[in-house]
Amino acid sequence: KRLIQNLLALCQTARTLPTGLPQEIIEYVERSRNPDIYTREFVELVQRLNQQLKGRSQAFADFRDILAREMTGALPDCKQDIKMVVESTGGNPPV
């Protein structure tokens, strides 16, 4: 009896869950394409974008460190402020 009650509760709960699919996937399947291929292509795209963002992030970090080093050389009175800014942004302050 308890099993049947749990199954009924499960069925009722399942009806309230969102089951919508992105329109892109529906169109992909309607064109007789394999949704697994769509998923693989999507994952590959996300990986490429992540690599690009990582590259940009690294470029900004390198620029921060170079700028801090040059500013420390040009403005020795500001060395502590520059060090504080670089450390607070995750960089290694110039020596």
C-alpha cells in the first residue's frame, strides 16, 4: 500500500516538473540529426570559448604585472600602493 502511495506521489510530482526542451534541439532532431552530436558540438564550442576567455584573462594579468613593474620604476613613491593593488587582484607585486 505504501509503495503505491509513493508511486502516485511520484507521478503527481513528475507532472509539475518543467519538461521543456530548447527550440534548437527540437529543430535539430526534426532535421533528422542526432542530439548527441548537438551536445558534442555544444561542449566543443564551450571549451573553445573557455580557452579564449582564459587567454584573455592571462593577457590582462600579464599586462597588470608589466604595468605595475613599470609604474614602480617610474613612481617609486607609490610602490606600496601599487603593491597593494597588485596583491588585491591576485598578482605578484614587483620587487
